[in-house]
Amino acid sequence: MNKDISERLKKLLGESIQKIFLSQSIDLNLMPPVILTTPRNPEHGHMSTNIALQLSGILQREPKQIASSITEEIIQRESEIINHIDIAGPGFINFYLNEQIFYHILKEIVLQREKFGCSDIGKGEKVMVEFVSVNPTGPLHIGHGKCAAVGDALTKILKAAGYQVTTEYYINDHGKQVNTLGESVLARYRHLLGEEVPFPENGYQGDYIFDLAREIIKEYHEQFKGKSDQSTIQFFKDYAYKKILQDIKNDLTNFGVEFDSWFSEQSLYDQNKVQPVIEQLKKKGYVYNHHGALWLKASYFGDEKDRVVIRENGEPTYLASDIAYHDDKFKRGFKILIDIWGADHHGYIQRMKAAIDAMGYDPESFQVLLVQFVTLIKEGKIVGMSTRGGEFIPLKELLQEVGKDVARYFFLMHSHDSHTEFDLDIAKSQSLENPVYYIQYAYARICSIIEKGKKEDILLDLNSDSQILFGLLDKEEELEIIKKLSNFKKVIERSAVYWKPYLVSSYLYDLASAFHKYYTNYQVIGKNRELSMARLYLISAIKIVLENALTLLGVCAPEKM
């Protein structure tokens, strides 16, 4: 139900219970929180609570007697939104609301338009969402696409819930992996020119390495033939790095993902931000020397063992730069840090929390969403993926096959922490079996009906609802749809609080399904002009909420299909 109505009922229940407690001299601190739910069966009311059962032990009375006392008190206080109250079963309190409340929700949707569903529960708190952050050593594959979809949708949802959100891509452009990339491309370059040279151990495979080598041959010919000195490797590293990073940026743009900032790992070293943080931890006694290496006392903060931050040869580990990077995030004023990682990074979470704790920040202000793997099903077969081995499905190929909208929704259909089976056959089909087609078709169908209403001069200006006879919307399906529309704000808030974008996806599909069923059973535009106007107003509200939800997921709302 509409959150304002829900809060109003909670307040009424709380005040009624408080009065009962005071009359029996019972400590108010013993009052349990009031929880309201929406019954699945409409016959059980619009909202329900089991608070009387919870109070039975405290008040030493039968739940039905307690429910009766509570409802009598509420009826005396409130009659505007409540039609009647029933006490069911062992003591459940079921609220049946006045239908005028439902019609007010429709007006609220039309009045707020794209703002409907938004709230201020975030209270402007500064949040950093860092996601994708793939090493610039190869193209984005479909697993990265899932991380991108989750991060981008979560960002939009957090903003709608009133958080001040910044998105960032952390570029791992310092260290061995980028050097290995340069060496891999150089080896392929020399192979293509007929030279027999060894391929680097753990070098990067795949057609994209050959493609980069061919580009360099086309542009620089045989300029580097026979060369393997440091300056040549540096050239190949820089060339490949810049090309791949630009390719990553292009793929993300085509996927509808734009970052507020791109943060270079190398910049931490260029600006001398790593060493001071390590020195700070040494002064606190949380970094110690052992056999020439520097270790973080991670086990002191709950990690399974201590971790090396500076190797014996003086080279920093990934953890060292990650510590400096997250320290930099906090120093930029962010109160909540959300990192979105692949599931294979699970073991890294506790050591980062330990490092953040050691730096003096609240470890709970750092949270990680682990995104489970994606399996692509093509022609009934599973396609494997490995970045080094070159056996992966590039994100750009998936987008060419199914498009941005389908790809994003399929990645967001289920919780990020569940495995995704991406069925290419279903994704490519333009049938109601495809959930994206099903949802977008609902939106396009509504647009078509509204256009027909305009041509027949039935649908008036939505901003002027004085001629709408809302009482004609008295069918059970109509009231159920309005109830579903009113829940949109709560869905966004839950998605933001629990970091679960899939809740919006599920809601969106349910709303589209409710509309399709309604349209199958009832004629929107018919002979009765007043009824047609009311139903056009209803589906206009559905259209607004469908579009708002699609926007949060980064999926288009097409007016024609």
C-alpha cells in the first residue's frame, strides 16, 4: 500500500497499544514493532497485522481480546481511510480501506509523473558505488555485463531513494598484468612477422591479442621487428592498454552505463598516496616487518590470517593500493562504500574490511555485492569463458545478438548473488515468453490505447481529473492494480536498503502481467464514455509506473513495437 497510508496505520496501532500499556502500567519499552503486510487473498483486507498475537504474552490476555481493544480504539480515532476492520483467525487484524484512498493514489501518480516512487529515505547520504573495474587487459565479457547492469541499476535506485550517489570505475593500470599484456601483444606481433619467439608465461590469449598486433603492423609496419627491449615493451603495453580501455568505455556506453569518474590505480603511486597509508598503519602497530616483507595484522580484525602489503623486494601487493584507494574514497567524504565484485573475489572481502578497520573507519560502511557467474546457453549448449584462454563471449557480441534492453533485464531478473543462465534463444525471441518483450509490449499497448482515446476525444488532460468518475473503477482487478501501483515506492525503498535491484525487475513483470490480464478481461474504450475515461486514466497511471520502473533498470519504454 501507499507508504503514507501504511505509516498512518502504524501510528494509529502504536498509539492504541501505548494507551493499553499505560492503562496497565506496563513498560512502553516492551512494545514490539508494528508490522503491516499486504494479504495475498483480497478477502483478508488491504492490510493486516499480527501484533495482537505478539502482545498476548506481554499483556497476559487472549490475542482476540487484545485485537478487539486495539480496533475499538482505532475506530474512535480514524474513519477517513478505514472502511472497516475485521478480526480473523487467532487474532489477526485486517484493515479494509475506503476506495477513495485508492483513487487518490491514481491522482498522486499522475501528479508526480517521473517522480512517483521516489523518496528521501537516503537523506542525501554520500554513497560511492564502484563496479565493473575490469583489468584493461581484455574486452568485457558477459560476466562483466552482469556486474555493470547490477551496479548501474542499483545506482539509479539509490538516487531515487534519496541517496547522493557517485559511480566510479577503478582502472587497474599498475603492476604485472598490464606488463604481461604488452609482452603478449609484442609476441603476437613478431609471430605475425614470421619470427619464432616464445610466448610469455601466463600471457593473454585470444583473437583480440592478434587483432591488436595486426593494428600495430598496419600502422607501424616492421618498425619493432626483432626488438624486445624495455622501451618496445612499454610501447606495446601503452598501445594495447589505451585501445582496450577505450573499447571497454565504448562497450559500457553502448550498454547504457556511464561513470561519474574513472580512477587510475597508477595515480595512487604518481601522487604518492600508497606509502603514507602504509606508514600510518605502521605507526598504529597494524603493519609489521617479517622476513623483509611488510604484513597487515588482518587476523587481529577478523581475517583468517595476516596479509602481505609490501613484498620482500619492495613491490607493493594489490592489497596495498586497494587500501590506499579506499582510504581516498573515505577522504573524499563518502559515508558508504559499495563495491561490486565477481563471486570469485569472495575471499578478499574480509581482508579489505580488516584494512578499513585498521585505518580507523567503520568496517560496516564498506559493503561488497558479490555477483554470481553467468552461463550463456546457446542452441542448448553451455558456452565456456576464460579471459586468459580467450574462450569468452564478449559483451559487445551479446549486445549485437539481443540488444541492450534484453541483456540488462536478463542480468537483473534474479538476485545478483544467484547464478544466471542466459538463454539466448528466449532472449532473441519476440514472444510473450521473453520477459522483456512481455513488459515492453504492455507499455506499447497502453500507448496505443491512449492514442486511440485521444483520437476519439475520450481521454482528457490528465492534469484535469474533475470529470473522471473514479467510482466506476470498482472491479476487483482494478483495485488490485491500484494497490500494486501504490507499492512501487516501497519496492524502490526495499531495493535501495537491501541493495537488490531484482526487486524492481520482479515488480515490473508483475505489474505488466496484471495489466495484460486486465486488458484481456475488460474493454478500456467502450460505449460508456465515463467508464472509458476512468479506465484510460487508470492505464495512464500504469504507463507512468511502468516507465519509471524501466528507467531504473536502464531499459527503454518503446511506444510502438
